[in-house]
Amino acid sequence: MARRNSGDYAVVWPRSAKAVEIKPLAKRLDTIEGKTIAFLWDDLFRGDEIWPILKQELGKRFTGVSFIDHDAFGSTHGDEEHRVLGELPGKIKSMNIDAVVSGMGC
Amino acid sequence: MLRVSAIAEQAGVPTSSLCCEGFLGQAKTTSVGLGYPNLALATVPGHVDVQTSDELRTNVLGTTVEHVIRNLTGEIASVQATADPDPQDIVFEGSFEEVNRLFLENGWSDGLPIVPPTKEKIAEFLAFTDLAPDHAIGKLLPDNRMATVWNVAVNGVMAGCRPEYMPILVALVEAMADPQYGVEHSGNTPGAETLIVLNGPLIKQLGFNYEQGALRDGFQPNTSIGRFWRLYLRNVAGFLLHQNDKGTFGNTWRVVMAENEDSLARMKWPTIAADMGAADRGAPAADSAVTISRFTGGNVIVSVFGDSAEKLLPYLGNALVTHSAWEVIFTVGMATGTYRPLLVLSPLIAETIAKTMTKQDVQNWLFENARMPAHLFEKYLWGWTNLVPGKRTLNDWVRLGKIPKVFAGNDPNRLVPVVTKPEHIMIAVSGDPLRSNCYLFVHNGMLGFPTTRSVRLPKGWRMKLSEAQG
């Protein structure tokens, strides 16, 4: 950051340290074939129409892929959000989920 | 959506986040605050709200599905953390104009000149709190930065506050950091803006305007503390336009609204802070308190006419219904029972009503009489919006036990309340004491749920205040 010595005002930064460390993403899948993909949804912006299209297309292209629908989790936005997010790590394990598709950011 | 992906990545599974084209920028900046700057996004071209089913299908098959496959199986570029300055380091020395240019160019200012945050000015603010400068108030999403007493003082200086406002600024950030408030939603597309309501002796001690023009800029404490709120959202929480703040239109920050407590005392009506249980949180009722809540907008109710509560209330009830639109998804649907509209009465109107009614009576009257046809309510839920899926009727919600039976019935023209409980209609008293206008704010549900904090004063407050006001 630029710094001069001749000014009238010596000022500090108005922000603060991040409270989160940068972390690496999870290892990606070697293939989608035979994997279990879960869809989590915030009950918004036509996710209920998009997910069936994605399921159909992924099912066509990859053999043995299986899907877990959003209603197995509840809405990720609104009054259920904190519960649904809190339960997610446990459900990923217990339901043998290999990958997650999350929507909708609109 | 991205918080889900961050949790899943943390749990060891790859993710793909579905994102409309216009929201990719916000998603990228939000991802940084979640600790995963390279969360994998799958684009949905355009915006789904205006696409036919065929167009949506073509877009998903043509673009989204390829992105999902790439996100789950392909290599994702790693990202390095960038080094931030230490908050107490001097980052620049220069003239007033040079400092302001630097702050604008780095997105640290709102477009108006700021008061340069020098260590000398910051020290003046820190003298008005007993908390240590590095005291951590909380973490603020989406940037996930630490809210500290130090950066409260820095942004208070910048906003043009006076040092003696510091106890209020700290209380505000404590409220902002309360999970109940939901600061992480402050960049959502309705662009709601926070209203700060102040109660207690600080109104008079610090010279807040609580009479004519109560919601207009022009008084230093009302105006500069309102500006502080928005600067803090920008610099610490990280809500910047074209990044994490996706308000389609947005509002400028609101000035602090102080209640007219002389009028409230005459009527023996409780303050907003008392309604919110400030005294139950361990603070004596005489303490000052701030209440924050996000409102999508409001409207003035002009020339409320009549010499009795019976004559005045129908107009107020009508305003409550006609100005509540899609916001009823927070009454029923998205976050049931979180809609909290705020009716601001001028003292003239409030005291006329108070001749025969308590505040609770008014809330009960409005609950019973400010009602909307059920068919219109359901249009807001899923007819004209796609915000509450499933096309559940009000009867369905009653059957599920989610809302009171008052919403049930067979006649689509039956009248239903706009809130689930009478006390959810908040009532404040402020504005011109001798004019018959009122104001209604419509609320943004759990995306800024009303949250109250008492204001803690430093030891030796009266002496320090006297010296500061010299």
C-alpha cells in the first residue's frame, strides 16, 4: 500500500483480519459413475425444476449414479437453515454421499 | 447456497453451486469469506425467473450440466491467501484529499468524504468505552472479519461521529453480530436497509432529534451514526455494491430514529426497547438501548384524521395491509412468524389513541382488523412470486400446525391477518409532535430480525461527556 511521509494525516486501515483461514477444497471425484450425488436446495428460484433436468442428464451419461433429493435435508434458507446446515456433515457420512450440488444463487 | 457447499467441502466431498449468471461475482466474493475462495460454481445462464420451461431446460442442458460435471471431477485451481495490513498499522500518510482518494479507490468509503482515521482521533473514541481495543465483538459474514472495538472506533471516526457516541456504536455492532439478526443476508436483492431505533437517556444527553423530521438527516448523532452503520457493513462485514451487496435497487442508509420518550411517558406506553425485552437482558430499564431491524421500505400515512382511536385506527390498519406485499412470505412460508412491521405514530396521533387504548390494545385491534383476503395472501406466497414453493395453501399450513387457525377457511375472500401475533406489529412514537402523519415500515423477516442491545456506558461517563461537550 502506498505510503508518503509528507502528509497531514497518518491513517489506519478501516477493515480487520479475516476470521477464517483459506482452506483447500475437497478432492474431486475420479468419475461420477457409481457415485451418490445429493441436492440441497434453498427452496428458491426453480431448483425443483432444474434438479430433475440435471438428474436425468447425469443419469444418462454416467452409469450407476444415484441421487438424493433435497427433501431428505429440508430447506437451506429460512427458518430451517441452521438445523439443516448443522445436520449436513452427519448426513454426508450416514447417507454415503460422494458429492453435493447446492442451489440456487439467484 | 454457498454455506452449504463450504460445509460439504469441509466434510470432504466435492460440490457444485448452482448460480444464476448475474450472481457469479457475489458468489466469488462470498466464497472468500467462507474460507474457500475457489468454491466451484455452475452457471445458470440469465435469470430463471423470466425463462420458459423450454428455455430453462435448454440453458441447464447447454451450460449448467457441463459446469456441474467439471466442478465435481475436474481440477480446481488453488488460491493463496493475500496478506492484510495489521489494523493498527499506519497504511498511508497524506493530505485530506489524498486520504479520501485512497479510501475511495480501495472501496473503504461510501462516496462521501470521510474523516481521516488517525490514531489520535481513534484514541478519543476509545476513551468512551471500558472495553479493550482488541476486544472481539464477533465475526461478521460474508467477509468473515472480526468486529473489534478498534475497528468500531475507526469507522466511527470516518463516519463523522463524535467520540461520545462510541457506547452506542459498540452496542450496534454487538446487535449486528447477533446471529438472530442475520447480518449475512444484508446483501440480498430486495435491498432492505436497517433502521436503528434508540431509546433511553442518551437521546437527550447526546442531542438526538426525535421530533419534527425525525427520519431526515440534519442532526449530527442521528445522521453520523446512521452513516457509521453502513460504513461498518462495508468495511468489516464486506457488503460492497457489485460484490457482496446485490440489492437490485437498495436504499441509502437511514438516520437513527429516536423515540419521543416524553410522549411515551405521558401515555404510559412502553418503548420499543422495553417491548423487545431490553430490561430482561440484565440491563436496568433506565439504560439506553438500540434496536435494529431491516425494512424493505415504508410509506408515510398522511393526515390521519379523527378525534378518537376508533376514527384513527382504520386508516392505520388499511396502511398495514396495503403496504405489506411479498413480505408476507415471512408471516407464512419462508420463515413463518418473522414478519415484524413497524408503525411510527406522531405523538399527536399516539396521544389521541392513548386516551382510550394501551399500545397492546392497538396491536390487538390491528391484528383483528388489518386483514387481507386469503386469495391475495396466497398470490404473494406462490402466485406472483416463486419464493415459497409447493403451492401450499394457508389451509395446508394450518393443517401442518405451522400457523394459527385464524388463517384457515374455505372462502378465498376470507380476511386473514398479516402477522401471526398481535405483538409482531411494532409501534414507535416519533416525529413532529403537532402533525397528524404516521409512517409504516415493512419488514424483511429473518433477514434482519429485530434485535436489541443495551448501551454500556464507560466509568466516569458524566464527567467524560461534560468534557467532550465542553
